[in-house]
Amino acid sequence: MCSILSNILQRYEKPEAVKIKNPERVEELIKNMAADGPGALQMITDFDMTLTRFHQDGEKCDTCHGILHSSSLMSEEFKKRSQDLFNKYYPIEIDHTMTVEEKIPYMLKWYEESHETLTTFPFEKKHLTEMVKTSRILFRDGAVEMLEALNEKQVPVMVFSAGVGDILEEVLRKFNSYHSNTKVVSNSMEFNDEGRLIGFKGPLIHMFNKNEKAIRQSQPKYFENLSHRGNVLLLGDSLGDVDMVEGVMEPGAVIKIGFLNTKIEERLESFMNSFDIVLIDDQSMDFINLILTHVL
Ligand code: TMP
Ligand code: MG
């Protein structure tokens, strides 16, 4: 009997959009997470298309990189070059017929060419706030409330992103969601004394190396300090996101939730094999907030 899960599904608007390979296991995980309470919990979440919406009424929303690609502060030539790169490499990122190992060389090439393009054109730090303000980046419905509730109970949140840290931090600020419980692990822009972008600093985080090693380089001791929090809610929208949980010490109830935003039929099986819960084209955090009503 999956009583907690049934209760959540009854209160959830689109139960047909929830796919769970092993409901009994998920019931057990939620039960354990609820019994242990907020003191044993941490959240690890991807940013682009996980905290943020994939679309609004069918119109695509921005990502960290997308903000740069579409901003009126950037030249048309820059936009065209970035869009060409996206059109070339994004289909490879989500291709269900290729293995991660096969994809990685292409993804490295994408970052290399993307960063090179970005530093070829004038980009100034002072433009960041304006770009984010005028962008079409939107949090999923209920994301602000979710982050607020987690902060209230001092549940640590790691936002782990292969996007651009400077931009995502600005987005968190825009939505008043950059709380004291939040740590960001991402790629950092490097500016010269005049505030012009000259490159990126630190090791590159791409969509398929979001793992313990990358966290250690950015936030040494993060997981050691949270060793009493073995229960994890992991949120992602890419198969590479499941590795974000690798460094957690003494893992307990770990629930991996995947947002399947696009190429749904082709990718459903692989998502169901990797994530405990798959949410199909759900642009909200409702399901996660329902789980949290049992845990916080
Ligand atoms: P993440 O959501 O797993 O953190 O991955 C970041 C996303 O950013 C990934 O889907 C690829 C995308 N991206 C762009 O849209 N433009 C770019 O120039 C690069 C390098 C990545
Ligand atoms: Mg993502």
C-alpha cells in the first residue's frame, strides 16, 4: 500500500504526468524522509530547465546561456553564432541513441566554442543585471515557495549548474531566492579591471561532469559538513544530473526527480531507469512541494 504516494498523487493536478518505475520503493523513501524530518535533509538541484521553466504556454523560456544569446545588449553577429552552436550541439546533448561517453567530446567543443565566442564580443559585468531583468527566464511555478520553505527550515540547497554562475546568481536574486541556505556550484566569469569579460575561471563544469569531483573543487568540505544529512531530494532535467548526488556522505533516503521537458517518448525509458520519479512536461514544483509537506 502506497499511502503517502497516493495522497500526493490525489492532491497533484496532473497525476498522469507522473511516471514511477518502482512506486513501493518511492513510498518507502518518502516515508523514511518524512520520519527523519528536515534536520536530515538536503536538496541538490540543477538550474536550467529544472529550477527554471522550459516553456510558458508553449513559448520557450531562457536559460543562463539563452539570456546572453537573446539579449538586446549583445550584437546580432554574436547571437547568430551562439544560436548556430546551440542548434548544432543541443540535439547531441539530448540524443537518446548516443552514450554519455560519445557525447562528451562534442559537449567540450560546445563549451570551448561558446566561451570563445563570448569573449570575442564586448561583454561587461555591468550588463548582467539588466540582461537578467529583461530576459525571459522564469522559475517554475512554486519554485520560489519551495526555496523559501527550505530556507525557513534551514535545509541546505546546492544549485549545481553547467550554465553560468554569475547569471544564475543574478536570477536567484531577481526572484528573491538567493537565501543563506543556498550554495552555487557553476562556471564563473572572469572580468578584467575595466569589467570586461576575459574568460572563465576554475574548472569547467559541463552537463556530464556534474559530480563529486566538481563539487570538491568548488566547495571543498561541502558534503563532509552535511554528513548528518543523508536524505536528499535531487532535481534535474538531464541524465547527467543524477551524478550530482555522488559525493553525499552516508546516503539515506535519496529521491531523484527528473523533469522530462522535451523528446518525451524517446527519452521516457532512460529517464525512468535513472530517476525515481519522472515528471512529464510539468512546469511547476507542485509535486516536490507536496513531498515537502510530509517532510518539513
Ligand atoms: P545544466 O542545465 O545541466 O546545468 O546544463 C546547462 C545547459 O546549458 C545545457 O543544456 C547546455 C546549455 N548551453 C547553452 O544553452 N548554450 C551554451 O553556449 C552552452 C555552452 C551550454
Ligand atoms: Mg538543466
